[in-house]
Amino acid sequence: MGALQLVLGLICLAVTVVAVVMVVRTVRRMVSSIRLGQPDPTRGGPFGARFGNMVKEILGHTKMLKWGHVGVAHWFVMVGFGLLSLSVLEAYGEVANPEFEFWFLGGFGPWNLAIELIGFATLVAGIWLVVVRQLNHPRRAGRVSRFQGSNFWQAYFVEAVVILEGVGIIGLRAFKESSGLFHAPVWSAPLTHALGAVLPASTAAITLFAAFKILSAMIWVIVIARNITMGVAWHRFTAFFNIYFKRELGDAPALGAVKPMTSGGKPLDFEEADPDTDVFGAGQVEDFSWKGWLDFTTCTECGRCQSQCPAWNTGKPLSPKLVITSLRDHAYAKAPYLLAGGKKDMAGDEVGITGDGAEDKLAGIDALALAESDRPLVGGPEEMGVIDPEVLWSCTSCGACVEQCPVDIEHVDHIIDMRRYQVMIESNFPTELGGMFKNLENKGNPWGQNAKDRLAWTEDLDFEVPVFDGELADDVEYVFWVGCAGAFEDRAKKTTRAVAELLHTAGVKYVVLGSEETCTGDPARRAGNEFVFQMLAQQNVEVLNGVFEGREPGKRKIVATCAHCFNSLANEYSQLGGDFEVVHHTQLLNKLVREKRLTPVAPVAEDVTYHDPCFLGRHNKVYTPPRDLVGAAGANFREMPRHADRSMCCGAGGARMWMEERIGKRINLDRVDEALGTAPQKIATGCPFCKVMLSDGLTTRQSDKVASENVEVVDVAQLLLNAVKRGESTDAPATSGS
């Protein structure tokens, strides 16, 4: 061993020891901090399903590959990080002895071919990711850049190390070849042999490149150990756990149902809950579950969520990415105070560190942690709040952020948890919601209409709509859930009547509940008023269980025209003992068309584009049936640029339908402008909320002389009804069942 090998070997060893000690301390701190979150026993199993999905998502890059070339580049960087780690271990031997190689891998062709391909691909992929970041830099794209607000030095550092590691591996292997110390066959390492042929023999160069590999890797470890909030690096480790512990089993994101309200890991019982001891949503960062803390830790700041957010894209302050990173920075800054036993009550008084020696103990806590402990979780700039109220209440709960997140962060659940605390404990929410909450409590619908008017939509029909009369006949297959909008909102009533006519024409046996219906509670729950949601949902579950009494589970069928009602009935009522088979009207109508029970004869023959309702599409993956119906009606279908899982929200979700938009461009106008750019004669949708928002936006654009007066917004059911009505002379089968 020469002097060069000895000196570099000792340096590499010393740096490695420092790096290992530092990263172990940081990991212990990270784990201790994550455990500060509330318990969540629902994340445990089953192991097989969770582990299998984790492997599929990570190795298959199922979410990353939605973004094409970026996903491919990231896959090579990820695989390179894991596979090439073994070559870094080998470098410790090569520093001391240039001839060193793992005896079981040194001349093994397949292994060397893998290293050759992955090493070169990692180098190219790292450079490509830097190019992508530059091309999408905020200085070029401004707010449109998904990297707006991301930490650039951290990203560049990680990408630089990726590139340097690739250079180190290629250079080391090439000098071993030029020095006659590389034993892999040519077919398994063509690049190495080609470079080695033009490089001089040099064992010193081998030692230098081996040290370069080790030191660049260990400097990376030291830097991330000193930056516990460096998600762009830490996600390489935490993403495995975050995906494994995701809310839903399988590949489904945390959409559909909202996470039930819990305290101490147990469902919150409002009859026994005590605000002084129980957790009501998230009023402090420690009120989030440990999975929430893991979410905060894992955010890579890639900005995919931000790029899809309707609020961000219309000039509002909400960025799902910045919500998560703000919570992350606050959580880890406050963690030393919490780990020392600190805790404040709702009034902001210290209740954790009290009694004898409390002052000395508080004095021993880092000043930054004490300052963070005084910050409210939600508050304006004057209060130094972590999350601004304008940010919190801009969310439409459309789920675009959750759908696109490559590491399964549950943004919507966290936002709703913060809303729950603001509504139920602080009584601090947008003033417009006060009237909506009151109407829900007193009238059972957000418009404040009388229950006796829930059947007013039936008055114009030339057939009798069957109303539940206390006993469900054996031949009745569906309860038709009309919903508040379908019963009271004039534009939505057209959809309700169209569906009723189509079901009547197809001979489907159904009943409506009339005044027995009440709001499903969707707007209350997504506005954070869990108490009102529970009240309404329990009332509906009791009614529906009574209607379906004696029926086996497979025959407790409901059809709903409102995407929000559909989502609540199908995904959330099971939390309260209501297990039903729920279909959206587009699904049922599509089935009836396929079975020839509805026969469109005369085509609509108009250009139609379709707007995916968020709570039908992203939240429930119903994309095809509505489009099939547009085609069945004979329309010329024109797809908007943003559609299916990347569809733009109409702006009504998350109780935003009852709130004013005072910042930026109105979301419904943005969506209508996109629809008009697709040049349709009709804008079709499958949700009354969407229909209202799009109709209002279209009216604005027509008054601005931007849109033709001939363009209109319709439900898909109306399109189908027009096609069927024009062929009324044909006899549609009128059998029961579907």
C-alpha cells in the first residue's frame, strides 16, 4: 500500500465514520419526531397487500411514469442509487488496493452489464433532470412552474451527486481496464473497454476515482444528515414507508372517503368527546397522525401536485406542495419542544412542562423550537400562522394533488383535518359557510328549502314518479337518490327529470324518497363540520336501512345523479353502518344502452366536450361510462386538454360552491375557457354542482361576447334523452331489472 492509498484510505474511513454517526443520530431524531403524531392503527396490514403495492409502485414507477420522460429518467436514477451502492462498497477496497474486486462479481458478465448500463443511464438521467428543472425554472415560467417555491440548492445538490457518482463509476472502471485490472468480458462492458483503450494505465487514478466515489457519497450523507427537512434526498428512504402505510390498500390514492375523525387513534364519538382532552381535527402540528408527519417528511418538492391544483392555477395562494413543506418545516422546528414534553392548551398556555424546574427545562430548549411552539397552525401573517386561512379555504378537495403525488401524500385529509379544528373548536371559517351550516342543520339542505318541496321536480312529467310509501316492493331494483341540487336547483332539476324519464322508458323499477331524503352531508364534511355531517349521514343511513330492511347486501341498490352524493353514499356511509351498492346515473344509463333497453335512434349530431366531475372521476375512477353515453347519443366528441385524472375542477368542491372567490381568476371561468377553446356546441357533465358552475361561467363569457349564445351546458343524461326521444316510435323493452 503506497502513501496515496494510505492517506486517501484514512480520509475516506474518517469521513465515513462521521457520516454514519451523523445519519444515525438524524434518523433517530426523525423517527422520534414522527412518533409524536397521533396513533393510527389502520395502517398496519395486511402485510402482503401493502408490501406488494409498495413494490409495484416503486419498481414499476406507476405514478412517476405518468409524466413520461421524467419518470423514465427518475427510474434510472432510483435504480442506479440502489444498484450502484454496492459499487461504492467495493470502492473501499479499491482505495487501498487497486486490484480489489468482489470475487463473486468481478468477472461476472451479467452483473457488469447491469452496472455498465445503469451507470451510464444514471449519468444521462441526472443531466436530463437538471435540464428539465432549468427548462421549467420559475425565472422562465413564473407561477406556472411546478418548481415555484421548491428548494433549488437541495435539488441541484442531489442531482449533482447523482451525476458525479456516475462519472466516478465510469472513470474507475475505465482506468481499471486501462491498467489491466478489469476482468469482465467485452460484451458486458463495451463502454468501459472503449474508454480504457484510450486512457493511460494508472493505479493512482484508480485510487483517486475510488476515493472520489466514496467521498461524494459520504458528503451527500453528511449534508442530508444536517438537513432533516431535505425531502428531495430523504424521500429515497422514507418513500418506501410512506407508500407502504398509505391509507388505501392497493394502488388507489387517498381519495373518495375522507379520513374518519379520530382522537388517540380511535373514532371520535361526539356524544362522549371532550374538547379539553380529545383531538378535534388538527389545531396543532402534533394533532396530525404519525402518518401525517411521515407525509411531511417524504415530500420531494417535485411540484406535481402544485401543477394540477385548480386554486394555484387560478392565482390563489394555495399550493398543496407548500402546505406540506410548511407543515414539515414547522413540525421539525417544533419537535425539540414536543420531545421535551412541551404542550399548550387551546388558550395557548403551557400545560406540558409545569411544576418545579419548569423554567429551567424550558430554558434548555432551543429558542427556535420555543418560538415555533407559539405559532398558531392556522393564522394570518400578523399572527405568524403556519398556514394562512386564505390557503386553507381555497381548497376544492378535487384530489388532483393526491392523484399525482408519486409518494402517496394525503394532502386533502390534512387540509380537512385543519378545517375541522377551525370550524368545531375555533368557529373560525368564511362567513358564507355560516348560512350553509344553518340551512343544513335546520332544513336538511344547503339552500334552506322546505323538505315538502323535494318532489316539485316531478310536476312537469307525463308519468307518475314512484315514491317510497313505507314498503319496498320486491320488483323495485333501485332507490333513486335525487339529492338537494336535483330537487331544488332549477338547472339540476332538468337532469333529474331526464334520468327519471330514461329509467321509465327502460322499464327500470325504482322509487324516490321525497321528503325522507336529506343532504348527504358532503359540503359540511369537506368544510370541516364533521358534527353536521354525522348528524345528516346517520339520519340518512337510518332511513335507507329502513327502506332496504330485509334485503340482502347485493340488492340494496342506489342510483345517484350528484357526484358528491354518489361519493358519500358509496364511500363514506359504510363508516356509519350504511352498506349499499351505489351507482352513478351515467353508469346505469350506459348499462341500459348496452343492454338495448335504451335505444338512441336519431343522433344529436353536435360537437360535445365532456367535463369530468372530480368526485366522479378522480375520486371514484368513473371516466368511461359518461363518454360512452356521449357517443351513444350520436354526438361528435371533442376532448379537452385537461381530462380524466388530470381534469380541471369546476371550483364547487370542498364546499367552495357556497363561498366567494375573491382572489385570482374564478376557477369555473378557467374551466369554461378551456371548454370553449375545444369549440363545442354543448359542454356535458355528470354532476349538478359542475353544471351550475359551468353554466354560470358560460353565462359570464356569453355576456362578455366571448362565447356563442348557442353553446349550453347539459348533463349527459339530457343528451341521451334527446337522442332517445327523437326515436320514440321505436319500442324500448320495458322489463324489470338491469
